[in-house]
Amino acid sequence: MSQPESGQPEPGQPPAAPACPRCPAAGQGQQQQEEGSRPACCTCQRPDSQRLPASRAPECGQCPAHGGQEGWFCFTEGRAVCARCAIPGACSNHLGTSIGEAAERMRNKLVDVCEKLQLRLASVERFTAETLNHKSHSVKANASGARELTIQRLNFIRELCENEEQRLLEVIHDEEERVQQSILTQKTFWMESQQKLTDIKNYLVDRLTKMDDSALVKCQKEIFERAEEAEGILEPEDSNKLNFNPACAHSHLLSNLWASAAMICTADAEDLHIDEKTLHPSLILSENKKKLTFVKKKVHSYPDCPERFEHWPNALTLESFQSGCHTWRVDVRNSCAYKVGLAYGCLPRKGSSHESRFGYNSFSWVFSRYDEEYSIAHDGQLKTLDLLRRPKSIGVLVDYDGGEILFYDADTCTIIHNYRTKFTFPIQPALAVADESIALVH
């Protein structure tokens, strides 16, 4: 059996005891020497009277194979062996040492482990005593600060909203009072006019039916003067002064708060699908009916139908809305020429006039891009926009009942433009593309 590190003892360790050259373990065929002439380092069994004192040899077990003391330790097999196993036996080519040295090495390893555990224990105690306690105080302070900031900001917003609410209610009340007063004034005036016309008519009828020819001719001046009084009362006409003005309730603060809340709280966009029947022949529709691709050559020959756009590269969705709030988003990052918005389903589809062109009639509202120019359009009124960044996704938010249309950058929730109107027909999301492709996002 070889010693660790090529048989050399480790510094500070006593040399390993050599195998007994005179015992049977030293080699087969040798004559067994007298028991009294064995060296002191021999580990073979001796008679009880000749065994080494306990202080010079470790207490060992019995080898089950040879019956000798297990005074050696085989590192290869990880077990204690006797001298006959260690030198001429099965473990002769294995790495090993004496039991005492193996135990000493184990003790050294255990000491190293205990030292590491002690260091780790000290680290845990320090972490518990210092870091966690500091974290606990820090968490309390940060949570308190966060609560104060939240309450402060909410109180600020609440105060603004309450003041704005009070202001708007007063404005609405004043507008209502104004209209009611106008209606009352008009009602009084026209009731007086009605009474005057009735009196004049009765006077003329009375003269017509009760006066003879001579008296009638003599009273013609008076009669015509009364008739001229009736001519002075004009035909009644309707006036905007008699209508409540919804614009009085418009508030930038309220609109922006509503828009922000709607954009943030509306987690999912509508799951829309493009109506293939509306496609212009220069457009290709993907299988999932969400992506439009523009091709310069009309590779598709779609069947003609009343719903199909004939001249402009437009398309409408299958879905339509006539109540509630709805939002949808369109990925536009690949295109330099597109339109995104909404239109009435009654929008004309045929011909090259503005009647079938998105944004150039009263039936449609769109946000558009052409090269690096961005604009919004409705009823032929175009407004160029100066955007700080090139939007990759355009969102459209519609409050049908409230008559609000909002175009926004879907990535940053930045409001681009809004329209206020009163919808009179069901609306459909509208798309147009003249470069590369755009796609509905769900």
C-alpha cells in the first residue's frame, strides 16, 4: 500500500510504520520468525503477552478476512484494513496510511469545517443583528414615505377634481339657466305676438263680415294699418341660443384624466378582424385577418362587391360599435404611408372622389403618416402634427356615448389628438396602407 503524496509523510506528521518484513504479510513462502524477534512496528497479531501497549498502538478492529488488527486505512476503498490486506493483499496497490494518521487527517478536516461554520455563524449573526434590523427600520421609513406621498398626490388630484367639478357644474348650471331664460323670453314674446295676431285677425274678420260696402271703404286706411301691424311680426325661427351648448362642459383636465384612466385601465384592445370584402385590390390580407400588406401590382383579383373600396387602398373591420367605450391598436412600425381611425359603415366605396377617401369627408376620422409628415383629418380639415417621436403603434380610443375620439401613442400612452362629436351611425375601425404593411394588435 502506497502513502499519500508518493509515500512521503505530511509535514508535522510522524512517518508511517513500515510493514513487518518477518511476518507472513511480508510475502508468501517466507518462514515465520520467532514471535519474540518481531519489530515493534509489526501489526500482525501476537500473543497477548507480547502485544504493544495501548499507548503505542491505536485500538483497532479485527480484519474479517485475516483476523489481524485493522491498523491501516485504505483511502481507495474508504475502509480500515489489516497489514496483510495492506501490503501483500488486495489493497497493496491502493493509497493508504495508518489508522492514526487517517484519524488525524480527519480531525484536521473537521477543524477546518468547524472554523468555516464558525465564520458562517458569525456572518449570519452579523447579518441578523445589523443588516436585517437596518432593513426593518428602512422598510418602515420607506413605507411611511410612500404612504405620505400617495396620500399627498391623491389629495392633490382629489382637490383638483373637486374644484373642477364645482366649476363645471356651475358652468353647466349657468348655461342651463341661460337657455331656459332665452326659451322663457321667446315664449313670452311669441305668446304676445300670437295674441296680437289673433286680435288683428279677429278685427279684420269682424270688419269683413259686419261692415257694409260703404263703411268698409271708409275704414280702409284703419284696416290696412292694422294689417301692417301683423306684417311687422316676423316668422319665428329656431336659434342656437335656444340650444344647450355641450362644449361648456369641456375641460382639458377632465379630458386628460379620463383619457389617461381609460388608456391605462383598458387592459385589452378589441379583438378585431379586417373584412376581406372591403379590401382594395392592392392590399393583401393575412390568414388571421389582422395584417394588411400593400403591393404595387394588383396580384389579387378580388370579386367585385358593393363593400369593396375601388380607388383608395382602404379597408374596414368586420366589427362595428354603436355604444360604450372601445379601444384598438395598430402596429405601424413597418410603414411610412398609412391611415388609422374609424368611419361610418355608410361611407361610399366607389370612385376616386373625397367621399370615399378617409379623412376627407364627414364619415371618417383618421390619423395618418406620409413619409415624415403626421396629421389628423376629418371632413377635409387636415391638421399637421409635430410629434416628438415616431410612433410604432397607434391606439384609438372611442367613447361612443360621450362622443369622444382619442388618438394616442400606444407604447407611451401619450395623447396625440382628440375629437369631440356626436355619433349618428355605427362606427367601424378603418385602416389604409400604401407602403409595406400594418397590423391590428390584440
